[in-house]
Amino acid sequence: MQFDSINAFLAMGGYGFYVWLSYGVSIFTLALLIFSSITSHKKIKQQIAQRQKREAKLRQAAELQKAQTSADNSHSI
């Protein structure tokens, strides 16, 4: 389809409003999806890091408690 001028291109044969509105809505929706995906990805990475820190602390506390228990048992013998 050829257009004689920029105005004819923007008007799209009388359907310009609907055409450009659909492009705008599509671009907005894709941008929103990308933004949402990026923020969700960052949030999940933070949650994983927190969980790993928590598990490391629990593991360290369990090892410390095990060491104290074995030390107490060796002293009581």
C-alpha cells in the first residue's frame, strides 16, 4: 500500500486511529510484560539469596550445637 503523504500514512485510509491505537496498546503491553518479568526475576533472585543465607546460618548453628554436644559428652565420660 502506497501513501501520497505522511498525513495519508497516519490516517491509514480512515482507520488510522484504530491502527495506531492497537500499535500503542501492543507496545505498552509488551513493555509492561518486560518490566514485570525483570522485577519478578530480581525479586526471586533476592529470595533465593536470603534462603541460602538462612540455610547456611542454620547449618552453621547445627554444626556448632553438634560440636558442643560432643564436647559435653567427652567431658562427662
